[in-house]
Amino acid sequence: MAVIAFVGSFGSGCTAISEILVKEHKYKSVSLDVAVRGDFFKTKKKNPGNRVELYDFADEQRMRQGTDYYAKMALDSLKGGGANLIINDMKHADEVLYAKRKFPKIIIFGIYTETADRWERLKDAYKGDKRAFEQDDRREQGINDDSPYRQSMNKCFAKSNVILRTSGGVIASGNPHTEALKAILLAKIAYYTKYPPSESKPEIIDVMPHAKGWKWNFGPQSTMVLALSLAAIIGGGLLGVIGYAISPGDAQSLTTFTHVGIGAKVGAVVCLIGLIVYGEMLRRQKPNTADEDSEDR
């Protein structure tokens, strides 16, 4: 039986990729978030109004019951053997350590997605309130918070065996980026189940270069950017020629030098901007999926 865990900030797609593995590869999934929410409802007789309310409650319970309280609640009822297992939503470092004690061969995958990409996935759920998103994000990360009971995604992430850097776009089967991510996961699970991963130095993999066809996203916008860059370079040379043709003899060399210099600078700046824009187009490509409105968790 393979046991894996995904750790990552909300919006990174941990739950979405878990659901794909459950559906397509018969994994069983257990979520500490479900345990926290169940405990909240049992105690408060209501559902949490927002993430921060849920986070605060979980931190209070960890202070009373122990920092690995929710790991024990979610994992102790599991029986050995059977289907491969995915553990999700560990938010305190001691929850990760408890999972490692219970499953010594567990493989921890850190799913890293840029904040801007996570915001693009979740902005509808937040109704465009980016300040609320950023507040929740800082709270989950545990930034500037040294309390031993508070959750800290940063500390959980530091315990990853493999870190997968994903791009924007919806996590869904058929999406080239998702298919690449799934293929990498399955390969690493097979390998590290046989050869346990390093505990001190995680393997870091950028998923995008593995996505089929990612290099060929050469649409009209990128064509226009590269064409303008080339035109700017040629324009620098033409300015020099024109300056030479219209200037008197003694001034020709100086005028030519001036025009070529200006043209070269303009061409260099436009080329730089073009390369940046083109690179961003490649990084942020979002293949069409039927799940565009879903919230990647």
C-alpha cells in the first residue's frame, strides 16, 4: 500500500488532484479539514463563517488537546492494508510528523503554486475581495506567528519529500498541465515506494516543461510581440541609414552613430519587454476545460 500526502496553500489544487487519483487510480483519501469542520460543528452547533474562524478554532483545540490532535482524529481510525491512501489538509508541522510516525514510508508532496495563480483560481469565490484572500493566506502560512499551537503551512511545506511547482489554470483531467502533474506523481510514487526519499533534501520538479505541447503555444499575440521586437531592431539600423543619407558630410558619422544608438536602445528595450511578455504567456497558458468554474482547493 502506498501512502502519500499533499501539502500546499489553499488554491494550489491539492484536493483537485487528489480527487483525480481517487477517481482514476482507486486511491482512498482522508482530509484533516473534514475532521476540523466536523469538530467545529459538534462544538459550536454551526458551520464556520470563514477560513479565519475555522483556523482560530483549530488552533484553540490544538492548544487544549495537543498539536497533533486532528492528525490522530483523522488517521487513527484507518485500518492498515487495502487501497493506496492520500492524506490532505495537514496544516501544522506536528500533524505531518504524526503521519510520518504512523506511516513510516509516507511520501510528502508539496504542491507549490504562485500566489497570483491561486488568486486567479479563487477570486470568484472571494467575490473579488483580494484583501480578504491575502489575509487568509497570511493566516494559513503562519507568517510572523511563533505560537507553537498555530497552524503554519510554511513549516509543513518544509517537510516535503518532493516539491512540485505547478502553474495557473484549473486542475482537471485532460488538461495537459494536469496530465503532466499526474504522470510525475505516479512515477515518483512508484519510485519512492521502492526507494524511500531523502528526509533532508526534497526533490524539486517544475511541472510545466513536462506538459505536452507547452512549447508550441504560439498564438497571434506572441507572434505580434516577436514581430514588434524584430521591427525595433531593424528600425535601429534604418535610422542610422536615414541619418547618414540626410546629413552633410562632416556630420554624417556623428548623426549615424546617434541614430543607430537610439535605435539599438529602443530595439533592446522592446525585445526585453517582448521576451518577458512571451514568457508570461507560456507560463500562464490555460487550456480549456469543462471545470472552469470550480474552486481548486
